[in-house]
Amino acid sequence: MILRSEGHRVPKDGRTLLKTPRSVPVMDKCGGQYAYFGTESWIVAAIAKISEFYCTNNTVKLIVNVDGVPIHKSSSKEFWPIQCSIFRLQHPPFLVALYYGKGKPKPVGAFLSDLLEEYKHLVENGITSDGKVFHVTIKAFVCDAPARAYLKCITGHTAFAACERCEIQERKKEGRTVLLAEGLCIARTDEKFANFYYDDHQQELSPLLECQLPRVTSFSLDYMHLVCLGVTRRMLFYLTQSPKLCRLSQGQIKAISDHLLSFAGKMPSEFARQPRSV
């Protein structure tokens, strides 16, 4: 407003410079509201900004993320965005599609239909940028355990045949569901997954089969849930709240806490804030 009051012809709003759309086409889909933004325009804009990537690569490898984002604690309404990033390209992830509704968008095939349809088109035709044609492929899906089960149409991570990498069967022991590895475990394969071989693990055929996307090898397992919130959390629980046979004493807990606090000055700032005892 100051520049305009001085006689300069500039936009009143930054959205004019950013060319923000005045409206976003939203449709009713999967029991909620859904908007699809596409991938091709984002990819073209991203590779055009990075000249080194443009000159040294012929293939664009996409990393896909799907996850649920609760809006309020008191409501079951949530967002389910589909986001993509380009492998080995220093560029922020971009939003491909967004769903808003109660719980997960169902069915999953309808939720992914636009993405898979455009992906098939890009695989067949590639992306042309300044006369250069780039091949497009999806390298991996990076999701947490519930989202992986949703996309792959498999049982949840607490089921008896939940392991995504091998055919090990979970069992009940002392009131808990545990994995007992007795001998060599058989690894799951993409070929058997496509043929619905794992009837105790698969609930239905995943829509990813339409684009021949691997349902085993293309899904990475997330470190945060498996280790930090899984094994490590369970170990800390048993060391502090389990029976006396394996529970640490208050003296031992204090010694561990003091030892950890001695490294506070050497740790990154996000780990050194508000140190607490074990």
C-alpha cells in the first residue's frame, strides 16, 4: 500500500505475483471433498530451476508420500494429501492431490485414480522441457505403517500376518502379539503379491497393480515408527515399568540421566532442549 500511495503500479496482493489461482476445482469423491493438482506442471517447473539436474539426467524419479492429517482432536475430519518429491533434486515436495473428509478416502482405487492415470500417460510419453524428453518413474513410496497398509490393501501392522518383508506369522505369547522367528523366513516377492498369493496378508488387489508398481520392494519401511516409536519405546517401557527382575532402579535411572545430560552441550539444539530423566 505504501508503494501504491507513492504512485507505483504494483499489485495489491502477493497472490497476483505468485499467480495463485482464484479458485480450485473441488469435487465430491470418496465420501469427501477432493482436488487434483497434477504432477507434470510441478515437475517441469522444478527441473527448469536446477540446471545441473537438467543437464545430467534423463529420468525423473518420483518419491510419493500419502498420509492422514487430523484437523482437530474433537473431530474425525482429516486431510489425506498425496505429495511427491524428485529423487536427488534439491527442491521442496509438491502437492499432487488433497482429500478432505471423515476418515480415509474409500475406495483407495478412486482416491489414486487420477494419479495413476497421469502416471501411465507420463510413462508412455515422458515429459518435454525445452526440447528435452525426460522419462518418468516412481522410485518409492515413503509412508507410515497405516498408510502403507491402505495403499497396498494389506492387513494392519498389528495383525498376525502383518510383516511386509517376509511370511513370518505372529503369535500370542503372555497376552502379547509377538514375532517368533523359527528357522529361515521366506521373503515376500512382488510377483507373488501381484498374483494374490498372500491371502492371509492381502485383503484385495492393490490399484497400484494397474501401473505395474512393485508392492513390496518400492515401499520403504519408516525408521521413526519401527525403531524410535517401536523397539526403542518398548525397551524404555520395560526398563522403567516392567517387573523387578528387569526393571532399572532409581539409582540406575539417575546415573543414565546424568550421563545423557553430560552430552547436552554436544548434541544438536533440538535434542538438548528441556532435558528430562529417563
